[in-house]
Amino acid sequence: MSRVLTVAAAQLGPIQKAEDRQSVVTRMIALMDEAHARGGNFIVYPELALTTFFPRWYHEDRAEADSWFEASMPNAATAPLFDKARALGMAMSFGYAELTPEGRHFNTSILVDHAGKIAGKYRKVHLPGHVDYDDTRSHQHLEKRYFEPGDLGWPVWNFAGGLVGMAICNDRRWPETYRVMGLQGVEMVVLGFNTPSVNSQRSDEGLADRLFHHRLSVQAGAYQNSTFVVAVAKAGTEDGHHLTGGTLVVDPNGKILGELDHEHDGVLVVACDLDDTRFGKETIFDFARHRRVEHYGLIIERTGVGAPLGE
Ligand code: CDT
């Protein structure tokens, strides 16, 4: 099997609160057609791809927020997307808000294979934001209110001819995310994001800083684990709230292979030779030879900062 996986990072422009799933799925299908025409065989969409970034909206009654969630997947709204992927033989990944039969809520993404079968599921571990309405912030970010932390860890799947794992948005800022997948030999990490372009607690941290931290995190994760990383934005202004763009594909050297420079629907197609991950994995980041786990205990023993060990 070819080791070239031609990935299509399918950025979505803004989705307004009033926009329904059907219209978003129509946009996603148009992006899939474009990706296919340009040679893509694996299309990656953003976090919470089917709706506006609803955690910015406060619902006193949490049950009201269930209207943003999917109780099954595929479902009536997304079936045309699955049908299209199957017809084109296109693998895909997208994010959505998952409501389980037990009534649990997760920020989820899935891998769907070329035959339209769900091959992998990931539930976001690092939930940013807060639980209750916070009037000290310029805008709300209520992921901790509406979701519980993911319970599946970061599995890596044999998928589309490579070793593929998923992360979601804020996960990309945490080295643990990539390393857990790196220890499974991951060759491509795909992730979607919705990043407000201003820090709600620090107004002087704007778009340029946000994009800097985004690239810094993704490039470091790719390099330090010798993996491709595909990071896909939902971008632009949703009901007055601006989200950064910055959809990009990074190679195992940490270099940006391509980046979209706009904030509307668009596709970035990049042919990734997964064998390019080998050199880093067999040399400077050959974990079996170079890791020193006897010194890493604190990483799992402590969550927050504690006393210095030198005293
Ligand atoms: N969606 C998401 O995880 N967004 C966060 C915003 C962080 S500020 C609360 C991100 O890391 O981009």
C-alpha cells in the first residue's frame, strides 16, 4: 500500500447560531467534492463542525443545550455526508457534540473509513473554560459546563494506510497529548479547533498572539514526536464572535507544509509521505533508546504545581 496519504484540511468559515445542520452538511459536501477533485483521500473538518461554537452561549438550564448535541452518528442530518464519502471512497474525520444513550456529554471527533464505517472515536480530554457564567470575561467559554472530560484516552488506529490519532483544539497545547500518541508510533495526528481570536481574560492577547501559540504548539508536537499534524480551524465571525483561522499541515520536522490565509470555507490539500516520519522516530526521537522514564514520575504523580524537589 502507498505510504502517501493525501490529506485535505477542510476549514469551515463561520456558522451562525441560526444555521441548521443540513446547511452545514451541504457546505461540508462541497468541500469534500473539492478535496476529491484535488486528489485528497482523507478529509479533516474542524471541532464541533456541525454547529456554531455553542459553548460561548450560556444556558442556565443545561438540558437546553442538548439541542446542540447529536444523540446518534450518523443521523438524518449527517447521512448525506457519509453517503458522499462512501461514494467518493474518501476517509474523513470531523468533530461534533456527542450525547450518549446514558445521557453523557462529550466533545467528540471520529474517524470514518473509505467505506463510510466509523473506525475510531476520540473524546476531548483537555476542556478549557469554565462551568458558570463569568461576567469578568469579555466572552463566555463554557466547555466545562456542557461537556465532561473524555474517557477514551488517545488511541492510535491503523487507518487509511497509516497510524492515525486524533486530538481536539485545546488538546494541541499540551505535550502529553502528542506523546501518548507518539508512544504508539503515530504518523498523523488530526485535530480541529475553534479558537477565539481574543483571550477573554486578557484583551491585549489578540489574533497575532493566538496564531503564534497555535503554530508553536502544533509545530512542537509534530517535531517532538516525528509525526504529521493536520490542524483545521472553524474560522471567521460567528454572531459577532471572531475565531482565528490558521488551518495548517505540519511535517515531522515541525515545518509548516501549507496554511490557509483566509477565514472562509476552503480546502488545503497536502500529500504526506508517512515514511517521512521514520527518520525522526529512528534517531533523535527514538523513544526506546533515549527516554528516561525513571525521571518522569512527577508528570503523572502531580496534576498541578507543587513544592520544588530541590529543597
Ligand atoms: N475550543 C477550544 O478548545 N478553544 C480553546 C480556547 C482556549 S481559551 C478558553 C483553544 O485552546 O483554542
